[in-house]
Amino acid sequence: MSVFRSQTNAAVEITQAVDPAFFRQGDADREIQRLSRDFGQQARVIAADLPWGGHAVIAAWGAVTLTPLDSAIMDALRSGAPVHSGLLVGALGDLRASARSGLPVYSLGGGAGFIWSANHNSSGKGVLRITAVDPSALSSRTLPQPAAPAPSPVTAALAAAKPPSTPTPNPDDAARREGADQVEKVVVAAIQPAALAGSANAPSSSSTSAGQAEEAKVKQPPSELPASPAFPVSALGRRVALIVANGAYSEAPLTNPTVDAGIVAGSLEKIGFSVTVKKDLDLDGFEQAISEFAETTRGAEIALFYFAGHGFSVAAGGRQQNLLMAISANFSAKTALALQGGGEPLEHVEETIIGRARATLIFIDACRNIPALASRGVGSRGFAPLDASNFEGAYVVLSTRVGQTAEDGAGGQGSPFARAFASVLPTPGLRIEDAYYRMREQVRRETSGVQVPDSIRSDLPEGGVVLVGSNVK
């Protein structure tokens, strides 16, 4: 979230960006129509096709005006030169990228208003930006300055507007403060104009009176911004996890996966994850759990999948396929094809859950040795290298190196990998990459170098992933 302020410390522009957002066909049109009904005003809509496929749209309500930048300023944006043109909005969130792609960029003027802008590629993945703005609060000599993100656009505006207390109030300060408060009320009203005005145009689901809305605006978190069917704003910051623990294999049972599930779930719940645990799934149950989890990850900040059980690669169709085995797997199968029918391909898991949340973390504690398979040469040792992919926003860790097996650990104590996971991940201030390094070294030490975890896919979004803030004690 970004908040821009005038020299009087009034909140002039408040923008909430949702990245990634996911759009189905017609989502943008439906959302613009909904907001137009709520605001009691037809939107001014600017739409553009993206050169690489997909679409961009900007919709505006209220007194805010959008004026295309002239060619000289657009050239400056394209070249990377400094540009001082007040408040701007572009077809893409990155103004310079908009200019370099031949897409329009607009200068904001006029009075208070609301802007809903979005862009997405041909598959529907993109970015949504929700902006409340009052350009009239800026003089021609006053440009906005960025403020540090705060938990709520409204509380940020109100908290930062309060001047330091002094023994003797200054009348001029009081006048400036009153002016700033009025500007902030206008900006907040641009977010929910009907509700704050007690208008008949307010959404039917709201019974908030004008007085109640005035009080509620101070308490509302970012999730109370207008939601979009393309991306539930209420999901911002949400963390979800699915743990699948398979141990009740008829031919090669494992003692620790269910123990691992408890260890891992407990550590994740402590750091704010909503955790679902599924134990001893057959193939149908496995596939259903993955599909259901994929739906819950939509719009989440972080999605995490953890598998504990048997897994290995099988040669099928001229290529190696990495499988996470259901308890219905037949390890006595005479052919690789029959064995393949008892496992969920890791590649399918990735395709199903990656890309719906801002970041997806996958931990696979598998590759536990199955002597019966090794002696017949049907299942290889461990996993095969993963194919290169265009998955974005994912981080995948195996409990042991490609081509190697992992230890189940002493019965009832959990696997070395699960214990390292639970020990390291709640550490404040650690990026997920650094957490992996610590987990790897802990497992290496505990197994005397026999088992060494491996990060096999790393393509996290800008800013990375820190599961626990450094200020948490």
C-alpha cells in the first residue's frame, strides 16, 4: 500500500495494489458496473490491449480528471529521466514500463475521486490497483512524498496527520490541521462515497449510517476496501497451507508421516497459517485435496504445500516422472506404468497450485527408500531433476538431493527434515531462502551428511518471502 501526502501532511493519494490478481472473462466489466451502481455515477473507462496479449483498463469516478501526458514527458519516462508531473496513473502499475510499451500514462487533476485500474495477460493473471485520490489538495508547487506503509489507508492518513503536541497550541497549526482533516475526509469519502454520505446509492448489503461510517472509517483494515470478484481484497495477507501425510502403505508402511504432519502444522499455525492436514489419502482423495487447496490459495499472500510419504521418479513415456505416492499405490506392480497409476505427479501439483497466491512454497519430504522397488529397478532412487518451467512465484524444496533417498527417522519422533522445518521456519527476519539454508545444514548434521535437502525451483516475486517479521520477539 502506498500513501502520498501534501505539505500539510494530508493524504492526497491512497493506493492498494493486489499482485497477483486473477481475472476471468468479463470480471473487469462486471466490477466497473458494480462500482458505478454503488457510486451512483457512470464510470469513465479507458481500455487498451497489451502488446504481448491481454488487456488493461482504467475506470474513474468522482471529480478526478485524467489527462494524457504530452510526448516530451512520455519520452522522459521511456528514457528513465526524472519526471516531476504530479500524480500519475498508467495502463501498467510501472509508469516507465507503460511508456516503453507504447501504453498511455495520465496526469491526475480535478478533485476527489476513485480509480480502479487493472491489467492482465491472456491467461488472466495480472495486477489490480484501487486508488482514492484528491489532486486538488496539491498545489502546483507541492508534489507528494511517499510515506511508509501502514496497516490501513485510513488509519495511516489519520495517524500521520496529527501534529506533535505542544504546550501552547498555535492557531495557524490548528487551521492547517483542520484543512488537512477536511482533505482526508474527502479522500476517505472517495473510497466509500455512498456509505459516508448515507446515500441511497450505498450497497444494499450495508446498513451503515453516516455517523457509524464516520466511526468505522478509522477502524477498517485494508480488507474493507471495495472487493473485486477478480480478486478478493479480503484475502490480502492470508496464509494457507495443506499438509498431506501418507504413511499407511500396505507394502511399505512409514511410521513418521503422521507425526511429521503434527510437527509441521504446529509450527505453521504459530506464524499465522490456516492449516489443513490430510492423512493417508488414496489417489482420488489426494487429487481432490490438491484441487480443493488450489481454490483456497486464490488471492492468498502465501500458499504452502507439504508432503510426507513415499515418492520417487518412474520412467514413463520416454521421460522420468516424479511421483508423490498415494497409499493405494501397488509397489508390487510389474511395470512402471502400473506403478505410475498409484502416484500424483509432482508436476501436476505444481501446475494446480502455483500462480494463485503471491508466493507458493512447496516442501517434499519423500524419496524414502523402498527396497522392493530398488531390487527390481522399477522406481529410481529419489527424484529426477525437474524440467525447466515458466512457473512464477514458486519455491520448491526436496528433503534430499535429486537422485538420493531420505530418512524416515526414529519411529514417533518425526523425520529429520520435518524437525528442521519446524525448528527453523518460525525464526524472525529470515527470508525463505535463508531458512532453507539453515534447514539443509541442520538435516546434514543430524544425518552425518547422508541426507542433504535441495532447493530445486526458486522464482519468488520481488521482495521475496519472510514468514516472520524481524520485530517479532
